[in-house]
Amino acid sequence: MPDRGGGPTGPRIRVGRPSRRVRTLLMTLGVLAVLGMVFTMFAGFWTDWLWYRSVDYSSVFTTTLSTKIGLFFVFGLLMAVSVGFNIWLAHRLRPPLSAMSMEQQNLDRYRMGIAPYKKWLLLGITALVGLIAGASASSQWRTWLMWVNGVSFGQKDPQFNLDVSFYAFDLPWYRFLLGFGFAAAILGLIAAALTHYLYGGLRITSPGARATAAATGHLSVLLGIFVALKAVAYWLDRYGLAVKSSDFKATDSWTGLRYVDANAYLPAKTILFCIAVICALLFFATLWRRTWQLPVIGFGLMVLSAILIGGLYPAIVQKFQVQPNEQAKEAPYVEKNLAATREAYGIDDSQVTEYPGVAQTTDQAKLRDDVANAASIRIMDPNVVSPTFQQLQQIRNYYAFPTNLDVDRYAKDGKEQDTVIGLRELNYAGIPKRNWINDHFRYTHGYGVVAAEGTSADSGGRPAFTESDLPSKGDLGTYEQRVYYGERTTTYSIVGGPQKEIDYSDDSGEKTYSYKGDSGVNLDNPVNRAAYAVAFGEPQILYSGAIGEGSRILYNRTPKERVEAIAPWLTIDGDAYPAVIDGRIQWIVDAYTTTNGYPYASRTTLGDTTADSLTATNDQRAVVAQQNQVNYIRNSVKATVDAYSGEVKLYQWDTQDPVLKTWMKAFPDTVEPRSEISQDLMDHLRYPQDLFKVQRELLTRYHVKDANTFLSGSEVWQVPDDPTNKTGETVPPYYLSMKMPDQNEQVFSLTTTFTPNGRDNLSAFMAVNADPGTQDYGKIRILKLPTSTTVSGPKQVQSQFNSQQDIAETIRLLRGGDSEVEYGNLLTVPLDGGLLYVEPVYVRGGGLKYPLLRKILVTYGGQTAFEDTLEKALDKVFGGEGTPVEPPADDGTEEDEGTTPPPSTQQPSTVQEALNDAQKAFEAGQEALKNNDWEAYGRAQKDLEDALRRAEEAQSGGAGGARSSPRATPSASPGSNS
């Protein structure tokens, strides 16, 4: 182009190759980028290997990794070969090229364009499909290991008479192989068809035959393979009916054959199998006949048969045979479902006993004496008193307790008692100055156990601590108190090196410590440091001077996290709990083996079934589910995690569980035999909560054994909502030492209640023996209440409690100022044919903002008491002075921590004046709490007691009068006094 600017032209710029320096720089950057990606992948692999080796479970890592790699290469190679072979064969069978039509002339340009790159294109396509298929196959490592190591259940399904292991271990693997075969056939067919079209074997617009004989034969074989696989699918579907989920009016998780399955779907699948086999043979026959006519007819017949035989016929059977007489038709299959479900969830031995629901004796003194034998009533609610533990035993801001404490058993004076227990764990939010050194080097561990009696409180409503202070001391003796592994320990720490750790502080100052254990991964090696710097995204790990000889990095520190990593085939219970065992703090973790392939057993969703009012407010309580939908579960493993060393041990608990035996074959020497459980550990094991919640949910329907009753739905129960909070979730189960009617002595138990579906009255009470030291550990006992009488359920008891005028007035006073009333666990105890309800009531008073036990509600046989102590409440209920409840008097001992002088010393003569004075005394007490004036608080409590007493006397008709109903019309004369 001529220069139109009119000015002189400059030198011509030549565009050539970049200079050698630029090329070298670009090449260097490219190599560094590749090395960076490679090292990032290596860092993830290497740190995983180091961690598994540090916990002595390297075999889990190698077995899992080798299985994944093996499946990746085998199935990736098979897919690549399948697709690549079909592309190569289609290219080999291409017709002589002749551009006789516009279609072929257009395709010729594409053929010429890819001709120089045919081999690379073939390798690229096969590599891509191989990588995708291999990655998909590697995720099936559990399915492969269960298939290759599966052991017999020793039980057969009632329809096909096959061992349950076929459905649990074999059928999932066969389904995967079938799915892989379908994918290979479809991808091979698509690749072959495109190749034939590109090279002229298939024609769309060209005149003449649409396909060459070679292309016809090739594609027919692939279609024949696809149809043959469909025949195999029809055959496997026959067995799949035994584990098929479907909606059913009696349950929305029905699994197994129903009438229409056995009499319509099953024969239909067999007929469709035969038709598919014939159709596949017709496709293969095109190798000789070179025509599509018969295969197309056969394929159309198969599709039509699938619609008519596989869809329409079962619908007709359901409509005209089943629905007119459903109960009679379905009853035999319901019986199979009942038996299989009860066996699969371990509820087949549940003992259901009729229970009257009302007291069988009128001897109140005897009933009062029997209470102590019926249960050790726990008034310390572990789900409420954590803030009290925090306030009284936190000691330092960098310590904290879990939101929900745990209940265990410890011996005191030779007698076992229920104990509320928690660990003083590290609280990162409370570290005075947050920085990398403090977070990961100095503040590394919690310190000590804090425990309190479950059945009593001190005079101020605080827990009666049996182990407390820092360092902790009390009834638990000497043990290693440092807590490096806990439920709140969610970040890594680097210990044992030149940087000292903060151990604890006392009156003499701050104590330091250096970790002496062999847990974690050694960071002496610069490769290890570099790998962790990349894996954790923390470059300071690579060059920090705080890391040196002896430094070890601790991570994966929560008990559930460690057990899940070491045994990835297990489902982990939501509640790990600590215990002092043989001089060490051990976390005890319950773990389950599950499958969703138990024939005829109904499925349940673990996440939904184990949800309750506690999991709604605490994510740490949620079950760690490897397989959310299950229809078989066993508490097969008890695991321990040492709070100091992090050592994990897995113990075989259910010695008969075939699923665990299968995994023990796949991962030998990872699970220790049950005989290795020490007696000290055995004393602290218990029945797990999540298993109990799954079982109680199933028992709402499967407590009946009669098919007709099950189908009618007249005996369906529900787990009641928790009446003590507003989450709308179900009431959690409660641990309690108690005695069921057929037991001779109290046993540590896990309990719950049931109400009729859609109603609030009580329909049943359920308890399981949770003490492994007894013979009938795990035995479920259900007390079924009569349907002819109405027994109050938890929600009704709570409602009655809240609606009583005198109790409501006392609650109003307790809520005065900025105090809050919090209800504890509403415990249910069977007693002489009736049911005793006990509920502690806590008050968060003034500026303290932690709950103290103030009152106890007791209800039995229509009598209710609301007193300062359990003993007083029981005495009142069984002394005949129950409902209606009098305003409780305060003896001045519930808190010895002072207030300001009373606002008035004049004794009022009317109920309203007395209550006004009580309100003033209460407010004065709250003010004293804010000022930490404990002496004044004590005086205010006495004034409050005096005011409430005078209110009672005024209401009952005169000073010093007998106690009668507080609802009577007040008749106290002005000027009367106490």
C-alpha cells in the first residue's frame, strides 16, 4: 500500500522469531510451571503418605491407592482400546475414495486436513476417553474391594434363595460392569459411525446405498453388543427387584418385591430378556445377511415389548388386581419386609410389653422409696450446663468446653454413678494475640478433664464437681492431662521443636512445655517442610526459624476425622466422648458398617434419621456418613483416639457382622480383635446414640409383626418434638441409669419416648441396655401403653407445667430483670405401672449468663411438684401435696453469693404486695450478682424466700395457715404477718 501520510517512511519492521533470550525465558517459565504443578500433586500425595505412616496405618493408604490405580489403568485402558479399535477398524473398512457428490467433496477437505495428524488425533481421543473412564472406575474402589473380598451372610432372600452377600457385594459390582459396558458400546458406536461417515462408509445425501456392507456389518455388531448388554440388564433387574426402593402407603422407604413386582415385573423382565437376546442375534446376523431389515424389526419389537410388557402390563395388574384387594395381596410381601427390616437394623429381638401407664399401688410411701431403685435421676443436663463448666472451670480464655458435654459412668465410694464430663480443650478464639506463631506453635493443646455428678448439684445450683481446677484434680486420680487431639482442635500445630508451648498458668505464672510424644510427621526433612508448605498453603513452614530439630506437625486432630481417615469404609457416629482409661484420656468413637443392598429391608437416610434438636444446633453432632441411604447397619467397631498421642485403635465389636469381615479381609491387621479391649475401656463403652436413633425411627412402624396391622397404619408412632426448645426437631435420646420393669437392678440405658402419629399423648417408652458389662447389652425393651387410656406425653407434660398459675408466676419471677429460664432434659422413668417425669429448670441470672440449677419439676400420676431440690419435689408428689403446686419457697441456700439489702422490711399483708416485694428482692439479687456482692446476694435470697412464704400464707387464708390450693381466693386481712 502506498504511504498516504505524505511524510517520510520509517524503517521497515520485520516480524521474526523471538530472540534467544526471550525464548529461553519462556521455556524456563513453562518448565517451572510444569514443575510447580507436578510438585503440587506430589505434595498432596506425599503428605498423605507421611500421615498414614505416622499413625501406623500405611497399609490403608497403599491398599486404597493401589486399588484406585489398578481400576484406573484397567478400565481406562479397556475404554481407550475399545474406542480406539473401533475408530481404527472403521478407518480400515473405508471404501475407495471418489468425490462423486457434493457431500463427499466437502468431506474430502476435512479428510485432507486431518491426514497428517491421524495418529495423534487417534491417540488424543483414546487418551481422553481412557482418562475419563479410568477416573470414573477408580471411584468404585469400595465396590471392587467388597466384591473381591465378600463373605457370606449365611442368610438367603425369600424370593430367589440367594445369599444376601450377592445383593450386598456382588450385584453392585455387576451393575458397574454393565454400566461400563454400555458406555464402551455407545462411545464405540459413536466413534465408528463418525469415522465411517468421514471416510464415506455412511452417506446421508449422496445417491446410492446409504452404507457400505463393511460399515453395515461393523455398526450392526456394535448395536448387537448394546442390545446384548440390555439383555443382561433385564436379567440383573430381576434380582434388583429385591433391593428396589419404591413408595408404599405403609412406608415411603419400601424395599423389596411387592405383589405387582412378583407377578408382573418379574415375568416381564424374563420375557424382555429373551426378546433382547433374539434381537441381539439378529444384529449379529447382519454380518452374513448385510441388511438392516430384521434387526430393525427386532429392535422395534423389543421397544414395543418394553412399553407393553414392562410398563402397561404391571400397571394393569396394580389397577385391577392389587388395588381392589390390596391388603390381602400385599400381606405375604409385607411379612417378608417386616422380617428383613427388623433383622437388618438389629431390632428383631425388641421386646414389646404392655404397660398400664398408671400406678398399680396406692401406697405413696412405698412409691417414694421405690424411686431410688427405679433410676438414678440425672438432674445435670449435659446439653445445658456446658456454659456453667465454661464459666467456672475455663480458667483461661484460651480453653473451652464443647457445646454439648457427655454422660459416662465413674465409680465413687465403690458405687458407679452417672457423670457429666468434658475436656478443657484449646479455644483458638480466646488466644490473647493471634498470629502464626501463637496459633500454631505456642497454643497447641488443652488441659485436663472436668467432671460433675449427674444426679446432684451444690447448694448454689452449680455442678457438684468430682474433677476440677487446673491442673485437674479429684476422683479420677493421676493421668496425662494434655489434650492435643479433641473435638475443637481443627487446625494444625507444630510441636517438639525449638519453640516452647504454653502448657498452663497457675498462681506461680505461666508454665511451658515441649511435646514428648511421637505423633505427627517429622519436619526435619526439608522435602517434608516444602511439601507441607505447599499442601497447607503456608510458605512460612519452609523457612521459619521456629521449626527445627524435633519439630513435628500435628493435623487431622478431631477424633472423628482421624477414625474416618484410617477406616474410610466406616460410618462414624456423631458423638465421640472422652474417658479416663489406664492413666490416659481416650476419645471413644462408635463406628458402623452399612450397606444399602439388604433384600427386602426398607431404606433410611442416616442424615435425616439421626437429626434431632441437638444436631440442629451443633454441627459436630452430625453423623459422618459414608453411605447416606442404607438398609443395614451394625455397630461393628469401637475405636479409641488417645488425646495426647493421637494413637488410633480399632476394635472388632460385632464379631458376626459379614460386612466388617469383608473389610477386614480387604484391610488385614487394621482392626484388633474384641479380646484386646481392656476391662477399663469396657467399663466406659456404651450403646451408640446414632444407631439408637436409627432403630427408634424404624420402630415407629416396625414394632408390629402382623402384616395387616402394618398395612392399616393404626399402630404408627412418631418420635415427639423436643418440648424444651424451639428448634422443631425431635427429642434426643437420653442416657440414664434406670431399671425397666423386668430388670432386677439399675442399668446404664439409653431412653426415648413415642407418641401416636399426629398426637401428643404417650404411646410407648423405649430403653436399650447401654452397658456392655451386662449380659443383655443392646436389648431393646418397649413399654407399650394402652390405647384405651390417655397418658400425657412429653409435650403435654411441658404444656401442663407451663400453664399452672403458681408455677408460671414463679417462672415469671425467675425471669425478672435480664435473667433467662432454660429447661433441661425431660426424663421419663417407669415406676410401678406409671411414668415419672423429671425436668431440671435452670436460670441464667444477671450478668453471669450461665445456667444454674434452680428448680426441679416432678410429675407422677396427676401430681406435680416444682421445688428447689429433687428430694423436696419427690416428697411433695408422693406425700399427696402435688397438683396444684404451691409457689415454691426459697430456703436461701441455692446461692450463697450475696446481694444488696432488701428494698423494704415492712411485711405486706396481701398477695400482690408480697409478690411485689418478692420482685424487688429478686431484682436486688440480680444487681448484686452484677456487682459480685455475694453477701448481699444471700440476704436478698432470704428476703425473696420470706416474701414468697408470706404470699402463700396470704393466699391460703391467713398467716401461718395450712397449705392449701394457691388458687383459693385470698382472704388475708390487712396487717397480718408471718
